[in-house]
Amino acid sequence: MNIIKYFSPLLKDQELVEGLPIVIRVRKFNDDSANEFSKQMSNAQNTGQPVVPIIIDSYGGQVYSLMSMISDIKHSKIPVATIVQGKAMSCGAVLASFGAEGKRYMDPDATVMIHDVSSMMEGKIEELKADAKEADRLNKKIFHMMAENCGKNEDHFLDIIHQRGHADWYLAPHECRRHNLVNHLHVPTLNINVKVDFKFE
């Protein structure tokens, strides 16, 4: 995403605004990336910016880290724009659907991939059963949320994945727009105009 800044020549100390606006880049889904995401989302609430751009270029990762990021988005006071550049796979695809309606973007050369939640199952038989049950719970939860974000019935994505034999589902940009995962097939530009006004009355 391009960020174009204009500073008034009257504004001498540009360092005050050089770090603004906050733009979040998501490449991984783990504890560290979720913590950093939370910090940046919190900081963005106080900048005065009208939207928080979240650029997604990820192969995916841990579902619980994704859930933490989703919580931060849901509790944001300002809307979030999601921008898929490169790829949004697994957790990345889910996160992309959490951009506000009308603010979900995708580069025309990017790829989205959706699949079932994976369980890191190992151990005794009862532990395997518990892990499988939890994976199924999370799978339904995230796909129901995706469907709600996209204005579909809650089983929309679950049904398609089932029909496809639970194989990885790769979507081209036009398919993403057809399912309302994204609204726009381009990368937005953020224009920032920092000026100083004087009034003598």
C-alpha cells in the first residue's frame, strides 16, 4: 500500500507525525505477532486516523493467535481496512474477512487459500479425541464468523469446503469478490495532509 504524506512548510518538527498513521502488517500468526498486533491496534486508537489499514501477506499459523487478533479488531473504536498483498492463506484468509464492509481490498495478483483448522494431535487416545473435538469447534466458529462478515448464511464456507472434499481451496481475486471476502480488487493509497492553520480575528 502506498502512503503519500504532505507536510506544510510551516511544520518544522516532522518527527511528531512521521510514525503516523499506524499501518499493521501481518505475516505470521503466533504469540509474538499477536502481541505486536494488539499493541499496534491499541496505539492506533489514539492517533486520530480514520481507519486502521491491515496488510496481510501470510501463509497462516496458529488459530488461537488469530482469535486474539480478531478480538482486537472487534474492540477497535475505528474501522479496520484489510488489504491482501501476495497471499492470505488459512488464518490470513479469515483475518481478511474482518475488514469493515466496503474496506476489504485485494491485489489483483494475490491469492487466498481456505482450509479446515488443523489440529496438532499427539498423545493418548483420549487426548486425541479432545484435540479433534476442539479443532472441530474452532473450525465451525471461524467459518461461521467469516460467513457473517461476508453476508452469507453461517454454513456457506463450511458447505463449500465439504463439497470440495476438505481439500485446500485456492481462490483467485474475482472468486474472492464473488463470495464477498473482498470488496475491491486493487491496493488502496492512503493520502495524509498535515498542515498548520492560522486564524486572526
